Amino acid sequence: MVDVWLPYGKTEVCARIPTRNLLGTIEGKEKPGVADVKAEILRALNEPIASKPLNEIVKPDHKIAIVVDDMTRPAPTKQMLPPLLEVLNQIGVKDENITIIFGCGTHRAVKPEEAVNILGADIANRYRHISHDCRANDLVYMGTTRTFHTRVSVNKVFADADVRILTGDIELHYYAGYGGGRKSVLPAVSSIETIQNNHANILHPHAKTGILDENPIHHDMVEAARLAKVDFILNVVTNSKNEIIKAYAGDLEKAFYEGVKLVEEMYKVPIERRADIVIVSPGGHPQDIDLYQAYKGVDSALEAVKRGGVIILVAECPEGHGHEIFYEWMKKYKTLNEMEKEIKKNFVMGGHKSYYLLRALQKVQIILVSIMPDYYAVNVFKLKTARAINDALNEAFRITGHDAKIWVMPHGNITLPVLTTTPEVTA
């Protein structure tokens, strides 16, 4: 037997796998975090890519809006912000002229205790911070994208600022290609209508993990961020321990693309065959805070499993399903065709996740190991469930046979298997 540990919430669980069944673990080519985070952030800020440095962009009397990720993202914001704020203070910007905006997109507002956890107590107490509301009645129209005719309306504080700065981490994303950069405008601080029009492109064949070329969602996001007049970005690439490996600052696109190169190098993992069973963890908290977020691990695991196989999703999901529309669509629509028609006619955020999940279930069976009640997991989301990871593995063997081959993905949300040979026969 081989013991393989996977992140689960804020702890780990152990899968006991027969040696003859295990193909291996699909993990990125990890790099160590930098020894001095502050020095690395300051280096990036002082050597911006295709941009003037902040001391040539910002004036002492400017109002500054800084967008940061919300509680559903693992970006190391509390490490990124202090050097950035220090630079702004050195320029002469007063604390009261700086507003930190949690880029919630369609997610709920950040709770006070979460704000302290994301920002750190010193920054949370010292600087004004707000949560973006995509349904607010004071959003500001910035223009319409040319190709997809997305009307771009954004947070008023962001629109009214003299200087707009985006922060976040660059990682694989299952329909935008990669997170980071322009995503801190769309969806982060955009209106629900803006987000829905952009995300209606999820049916496009190039709206996939790790793809930017010809990805309509990505290109529309970039144009929206340009319309929103982003002045500067600070992004980082992290390892699976959420340690900062390298920082990128400067131009909205060019700094972002430099970070993408590193993510590709680290987290696109070649595999020579697909397995009958894939055991995947999204990566623990906060990636498995709910089923809505944890699904990203399934999307990556689909690249490593045979049609007719089994995915064991190890995700705590302490906040349940995580999205009301996700829940409603899974109850309302019974077929993928019904969902496709609805997406084309009237795209609604959350519905897209139902579409992805139902599409996955046409290819494989999914066994969820979580604390979600079976009523939701089984009756609504059409998943099998198990109380423990090894119970799930026994059920997977029952479905696929005891000679089944297994891949394990401990950090499914940030890892993309890439098949290098001809796919095998159905499981």
C-alpha cells in the first residue's frame, strides 16, 4: 500500500492505494518561495514591465483604488500590500486617499473577520476597505467592448479614482485560461450584466484551462480592463504552499503574460496515459470552501481520467454548494441540451457551473468526500458520496474493477494534466 496525503479544508486526509494500481501523483514542478517577500515585491514595483514606475504615475493628492481578491481566492494579499502601500506613502499619498476594494465579482461581501484575515489587522484597521457589489445602483459605465459588445460598468469608487491598481495571483483558470491581470476588473469589480455577457462565451471551444489564444472570455476581459483605464498591476505567482515565487508589476497585459509563462512552466504537467480513477483535491482551504469553488479541481481531473471512469473529489465544502443559481439550475434542468439553450438565450452567473458539472457527469462518475449533506450532493448535484476517502476508493474499484489505474492530484485547482499520447480505450 502507498499512503498519499491530500489537502482537505485546513487539514489533510490520507488515501491508502495498492501499489500496483497507482500510476503516480500529478503535481507541478514546484519552485521554492523567495527568501525575502518584501524585497521581491519592491523589485517588481521598481522594475515595472512596459510601464512607468508608480512614482511617475501617482501624485501625492491622487485618490487610489487598489483591487484585491476576496475570500474565495488564495492570493497572498497580506504580503503583497505592505510594500505597495509603503511606496504610495513614500510618494506622499495620504492613507485616507487610498481605498482597498475586495473584487467579489458575483460572490457575497467579505465579512469583517475575513477582511482582517485577507489584509492583515494593521492594514484592515488603517485603510478604508469595501466589498464590490455587482448589483449596486451606482456602477459607472465605461464603454462597450468591440468584439462581444459587452457593456462595461464598474464599481464607482474604482471608476472615480485617479489611479487604479490591480493585485492578485496568476494561476490556471478553467474558462478564462488563467486568473490574474484583467480578471481583477472583469469579473472582480464589474456589474452583473457585464459579467454575464462576458461569461456567456463559456460554450466556445477555446474557453478552457490554460488557453489564451482565441479565448473569447480572455480577450473580452482584456478589452474591458482597458476601457476601465487600469494604470498598474501587481501580480504574483505562488507555489502550492501559497509562497510567492516571483512578482510581476506594470502593464495590464505585458506583466500578466510574463507571469503566465512561469505558471505554464510549473503547472502544465505532461502525462502519457489517462487513468480509470483520479483522486483530486482542489488544494484545501479556500479552494474547497464550497462545491462551486471546488469544481475547478474536477475540471482539471477530467484531463487525466478515461471516459467512463471515476473522479473522487476530496473537498470539505464547509459552506455547502456556495451559489444559489448553481443550485437552482441543477434542480431545474435535467439535460445538458436544456442548459446549453438557456446559456445561449439568457446566461446567468452560476448556471455555467451547473453546465460544467452536468457535462462532466456525462463522461465520468464523481464521488464526493465532504461534509455536505447527501440531500444536496446526491439529490441536487447528482454526485455519489462517501464518508471517507478510502470508502470512496472502494466504491470506485467496484465501478471500474480492481485492476483500475489511479492518478492522484493533490492540488487540482492549480494543476493541468496534458496528455502527450493517444487516449486509451474507455474504462
